[in-house]
Amino acid sequence: MADRPSFYITTPIYYVNAAPHLGTAYCTILCDVMARYKRSMGYDVKFLTGLDEHGEKVQQAAEAHDMTPQAWCDSLAPAFTDIWKTLEISNDDFIRTTQERQVKAVQHLWERMREAGYIYKGSYDGWYCVPEETYFTDTQVKKADEERHTEGQHLCPDCGRSLERVQEESWFFKLSAFQDRLLALYDEHPDFVMPDFRMNEVRTFVEGGLRDISVSRTSFDWGIPVPFDDKHVTYVWFDALLNYATAVGFGNPDMADEFAFRWPAQFNVVGKDIIRFHCVIWPAMLMAIGEAVPEHVFAHGFLMVHDDETGKNVKMSKSLGNVIAPQDVVDMLGVEGYRYYFMTDCVPGEDGGISFGRMEQVYNADLANSWGNLVSRSLNMSAKYFDGCTPTLPEGWADAESPLREIAQGIVGRYAAHMDKVEYVAAKDVVMELVHAANHYIEDSMPWAVAKDPERAGELAQIMANLLEAIRICAHLLEPFMPETSAEVLRRMSLADEADTQDLEACCAWGGLAGGVPVTKGDALFPRLQSQK
Ligand code: ME8
């Protein structure tokens, strides 16, 4: 295998019950930014996303469209792959749970579970929420109904929608046996769940005691058959969670080396709605079969939309039907502006309200007026004063003191400390400090005045070199957020070869600029948005 360390990151696999929306795209871009950043830090990255195609919810969506579940999934899958392409998602693999590799891996899981003695046959009698694909006990439902004053109606404690009563023969997973081991995992690896306030939530839940869970269904058939009991299909979550392992060769002898290299994953990134599955059930499943658990589960918050009826912010969700299509935002901000806004204005761990006004504000302030303006002004000046080129670099120019050089010293370290913890807002601030300083530097050093005096040609070359060098470094650091813009900026400075670096630290060392090479002025990178209001 490769000599570089592996970095394996995953998104949740999305239900194929409707087209992707801003929320699903949010999580996928969040992972893409991390994947791109880690590639630039020299890791051998595998970035996985995909689709969760089994279960009652998908089956019902298919029925509502008068299609078989498989035909329905096949018809909707391109809606996901197309938008990921539009949004410049750099995933290395795309898994669908109806693929042969997943069927084989899930069946292997069943065999391993049986050998390990952590499953048994019983019967389930309780509630089931189809939109959440989750079981609830009588006690849980009664308590939630009382709190909500539902007056005899039984609603899902999590999402408030109607529940199904399910009574069926079922295989159970002995989750209850893992309480101590899970608590030990949380103690030994306090950053297993990130951000840390989510860890407390998970720990409290596990301390409250765990119940065995039903992991097969007999009342419908859209799932992976249990290999030793053909009346049963696998519960959709028991199937879905395994996808992360399937994609790197779990249970496949031909991929043993790949599995050894890639497993465990560094990051399973999920929304806060599904942390119990990922931070409790998933590690317990892996412990049961003796496989390592992921290093981190990062739970992000929700994108919320304003509900005019209640006056409250509610989660944007396919099932609630209040979604905004990514294309609507792309039409307004462009792909790069879209990615930048969601990644740098919404704190990844927290809920974020969507506002078109705020999008415009951030786009105009940071991209049109600051970053875009800096690039066009500087490249225009360079082309004008140096005959369409970057300046010939003065001897020892990179050692000359300048406010920009000072900020650029150690910038990768400051940026990386935030990126590693998914603190994208703070990482962006580190870069924007240099962008703003460069804009001030233009005002303070007044290259247009210096250019008038032929005796100050050396000074002019130094000023422009400092500016272009700051731009070069910012382009590299902004690449995970806005890949195409960064590639374009580097192209305009005849530095296309530097894009896709695998050594960000060396690449961003002050002094890497190419002197005397052509610069392209080009169109504005971020034309200012004029409010519709
Ligand atoms: O839960 N804001 O799939 P799903 C931010 N198939 N993120 C949001 C969001 C919002 N308003 N709405 C959805 C499933 N998401 C399972 C996962 S994994 C083994 C199986 C994102 O289609 C968020 O990341 O309901 C959430 O966890 C995910 O979409 C759920 O997608």
C-alpha cells in the first residue's frame, strides 16, 4: 500500500426518499473540505459517500411513485451524483446499499455476529417510526405523548409523526452487553464524539442503560436477507452502518490489504439526528465482531428554516417537505460562493439558520470586496507595471520585512490547528486576516504612486512580490473551501502546477512565488451581488 498515511472520511449514506437538499449537501461539503485539506497535508485520502436504499421508508416512496424500490432508487441516484459533481465534491467512491459488495458484507456481518454469540431470535412488539426508521418502546412513546398532550394519539418521540405498531418475529442484537465497553471507550477516547458537548449527550444516554435492539424485519421484504433465516430481512440501520466498512473491503478476502490499511475510519461525519446510531449502536456492532471503532464521529448541527406558521426555526428535511434545492443557492452565489458561505458562516457543530440576506452579505463582504478584489487589483497592477508579468524578483526579496510576510509566518500551523478540529470558521479567519492585511497593504504602500518614479522600480517590484506572494498562499489555504477559484487564481499567476499540492506547509513557505512569468487579468472572480430587495 501507499507510503502516505491513510485518512478515511465518510458522510452518512442518504435515504433515497427524495432529491438531495441544502442539508444533505451541507454535510457532504463539510466532508469534502476535510478531504481536500487532508490531501494537501499529504494523506492518502479516501472519501466515501453514497445512498441508503433499503427499508420501509424507501419502499413507501417507491410505492407512492408506482415503481419497484430498485427502479425508484436507480431513477433517483443521479440526482445525488449530479449535484455532488456540480458542488465539486471530490469523493473517491460512491456506495449504494443495493450493490453486491454491500449484500455480501452484510451477510458476512450476520455470520460473524452469530459466531460471536451476540444475536438471538425473539419477537418484537412495540412502535416503529418509518420516517426515522427507528423503534420506540411503549414507555418512550407514552412519556412523549404525555409531554406533548397528544390526547390518545401515538406520535414519534423524535419527529412527532405517526407511528406504526409492529409485532413480528425478529433477530435481536445484544446491545445491552456493551454498556461498560462503550463507557470505557468514551473515557479512553474523549474525542471519539466531536464536538465535546455531544459526547456528554451520548454518555448520559448510555449511562441510562441499553436495551437489546431488533435488527431484522419480517413484515416487509425490501432489505438484505438474513443468510441463515430467509423469512427475515436486515433492519435498515444494521445494513446502512456497515457501509463504511464495506467500501474498504470488510469481509472481502480480495481486499484484505485495503481493509488493513484503511480501517478504522478517521471520521464518520453525521448530523446530530443520528448520533445514537453512530456513537452507540455502530461501535457496539464493531466491538461485537472484534473490529476497531472509528477514531471520531463528528456530529454537525442542522440547517434550519423559518416556519411562518409557528414563528420558529425548524429543521430542513425531506420528510417535512420544507427543503431548499442546492441549485437555487448555486444560481445566486455560484458554486464557490455557496461552499464558502455554508462552510465559513455556519459553525459546523451548531444549528444554522438559512438566510438569503446573510448569504449576500457574506458573499459581498468576503468574496467580492475582499478576496476577489485583492486578486483583481493585484494582478491588474502587476500586468500593468511589469508588461503582463509578475515582477522579476529582487535579490533577497523573500527575506525583506513586510506586514504580510509577518502574518504569513506560521500561518499553516494556525490554520491546520483549526481545520483538524473541523473549526472551519476559525480557519477561514486565519486566512482572511492575510487577505485583509493585503488589501490594507495596497492602500498603505500605494503602488500606483511608486510606479510613477522610475528610480523606485526595485521598491515597486518588492511591493508587488509581497502582494502576489500573499495571494498565492491564500489561494492554497482557501482551496478546500473554493477549489475552482483557487485553481483559477494559481493559473492566472502561471502557477497551475502548484495546485493540488500534497505538502501545504512547504508550499506556503514565504518565497515560493514565480517571478517574471505571465499574469492573466481575467474576469472578476466574484461579481458583486445586487440585492433583489
Ligand atoms: O439518516 N441540516 O439519511 P438521511 C443539516 N440513511 N444536515 C442535514 C439536514 C439539515 N436540515 N437534513 C439532513 C439517514 N441532513 C440515514 C443515514 S448512515 C449509515 C445512514 C444531513 O437522508 C445530516 O447529515 O435522512 C443527516 O445526518 C443526514 O443528512 C441524514 O440523511
